[in-house]
Amino acid sequence: MARSSNNVLTRNYTGTVAGQYSLRMKGDQSILAGLPKPRKERSDTEKTKAVKRKFSLAVIYAKKAIANPELKAAYQAIAKKNQSAYNAAVLDALKGPEIDNLRTDGYSGAAGQALTVQATDNFRVTKVSFGLFAPDGSLLEEGDAIMDDNGFDWIYTTQSEISSPAGTIIRVIAEDVPKNRSQFEAVI
């Protein structure tokens, strides 16, 4: 595949050449490549249908996101070279937040103690919520965490006292701008 950003012969041209090559633009570069191979007809599996649906929703989200000038500027700021704000928005919609490194050190079940988790995303995490459940699954308390100054730690301060915290289930849910949700669960 040949690439050029200043070739007078191929600049701003797209299409098929003599039924053998394909010209296309990517950002400010002209790309000359072989023709794609024809695809074989195949029936979609449930997994393929789910992927297509997810991609369709990502496209819808990206179109709405770049219609908002502030959000478009934010996506353009994280876009890589030869990538548009639209491309960055599609990628954000396809990928949900990641949650890890739950820290419960020093938690004894008392009210007012901190539980910390790391939540990251390829763009921005907008909300992290905690739920504490008894070993039998009943809800003990829930609430939203606050982002630490470092930008990736989220701190939840417990609201009530739990007399015996052993076996308590902690469920953390993180959400990003396109409303993707990820869940993390651990037992104390």
C-alpha cells in the first residue's frame, strides 16, 4: 500500500483505477491499495448481529456527539493523527469504562470510611457508584463515588455501619459519556 500526502497525480482522488487499484483519502494522505477481495455470502450469527447492532448504535451516538460543538472539540482533542472527532466518538461508544484496583484496606465496617477504585475510559468516566450487599444479596447501602484529583481514583465514603463486614459484596458500576456501563464485583 502506497501513501502520499503531496502527490499531484493522486491528491484528492478516490475510486477504482483500471479495475486493479483503489485510491482513497485518509486525512491529508492519498492511499493507493489493491482492490478488496469479494466477500463470500454467509448468514449472520447471533454474535455477528450483536456486533452490527453495537456498531450501529455507536454511529448514531457519534453523529449526535459531533453535533454538540463542545463535545466535538473534546473528542477532536483526543483524536489521533488522521482521525476525526467522529472516529474518536465511535470508538468511545464501542468501548466501556474499565474498573480495577478496588482498595478496601482499613475498612472495618464503620460509617465514614473510604473505599477506592480505579475507573478509566478511552475518553471520560462520568459516574461511579458503589453498592454494598450482605452475603445473602440484600442491599446494605449504595451511593455515588467522587473522583479524586488524580483523575482515575474514585472514592466512596460509607454511609452506615456494618457490624460484620466479612463476606460483604461490593459492586461498583462505572459509566462513560455514551452511557456504557461496566461492573466490577468483589467480596470482602
